[in-house]
Amino acid sequence: MVRRRRTQVLRHLVLAVLATNPRLHGYGIYKRIVYVTQSVWRPSIGTLYRTLNKMVSEGLISKSSGGSRRLVYEVTSAGLESFVKETLPHVTKSAGILTEFLEAYKEISRKGGLTKLPDELVERLIRLHKAVEELVSSY
């Protein structure tokens, strides 16, 4: 059960990474996943490439040689559709949870129980804020 869930998360992360960073090679995708998860989760390179190959065979991503030995991956329109369909319910739930956490931090800070947020969190919240603003303004 856990392995299947991790595989789904990996697939979703691959699609998200390729949606925002088109034409990446496999190791570039891996480095981005490690960054996003703050190194908490490092899928094995073998697992990543098996997943990439399966996603190519399913038509979710395509691969081509980028003029060198490295294979370059791109998300397809079917991959984008799949990503939205499979992740939207989870993102909606997660947004509610994240909002509640952030409002709790704000209240704790107001009461003097939190003097400073870690720089890494501030950096990620700024990035999140920008992404939310851009997404909402596009509708």
C-alpha cells in the first residue's frame, strides 16, 4: 500500500515538475524532486527511471534525445489532463489543511509564541504566495 502511494506521488511530482520545467533530463527531474521534498524523500534512480519509462508508454510524457546522450522528458497534453484529474481533490484538501496551519502560526506569533519563521519556510511561502496569486489572477 505504501509503495503504491509513493509511486502515485512520484508520478504526480514528475508531471508537476515537467509542467513547470519543460524538457528536463531524468537527473534534473530527480534533483527537483529532492529539492521540493527537502531531501526527506529521495526516490531511487532506478525507481525514477522505471516510472519515467512507464509514463512514456502510457503517453503521459514523451522522451527524446536532446542532441546529446541524455534523454529529455516533456509532459504531454494527456499527462497534464491526468495530473489535474488525479491531483485536484488532494490539492483542495491540502490547501485547507495548509491554510489552517498558517493561520495557527499567525495566531501563535501574535501571542508571542513564535518570534521568527525559518528562512527556508519564508522562502517557500513567498514562492507559494506568488504561485497562488498568478493562478487566481488567471481565472
